[in-house]
Amino acid sequence: MMRLIFAMVVALGYALPASAECYADYKAKQDAPLRLHYGVAQVSDAACSAKAAKGELAPRLAAGGWTLLTVISTFGPEGLSERKASAGEYFLRY
């Protein structure tokens, strides 16, 4: 019985550090001349809400000369393939 409990505790210990992947899709713009883009970016697990993702993405995009307009949604890895074609060159770029 003790071996079973020990094995379960060890298994849980290995499972806890694993983190879920979180992504956000967003819209951004540049001025002069006006340019818009739709993109997909990976965000930290702590930023896996639209509001938190906005705070994480805005500085990344600003460093590339873009202004974040909106975070459309946050999602897990299961939503990546359906967004890849739409994001084009901005798929996981920022």
C-alpha cells in the first residue's frame, strides 16, 4: 500500500511542473503609412487571458514598431493549426 501511495506522489510530482501552452491571436497596426496585421503569439501561462495577454504582447509588438489594437482570444495548442494560414508571416513572430 505504501509503495502505491509513493508511486502516486512521484507521478504527481512529475506532472505538476508541466505547463500548458498558451497562445493569443491579435490585431496590430503601424502608422505612416497605415499597415494592419493579424498575428498569433505565444504568451506565458500567467497571461492566458485576453487582458493579461495584452499587457505581455504590447511591449513585444512596440519593439517591432507595431501598436497592439486588440487581443482577439487566448487558446491552447489545439487552436494553432486553424489560425496559421490567416496569420501568415505573423504566426508566432512576436
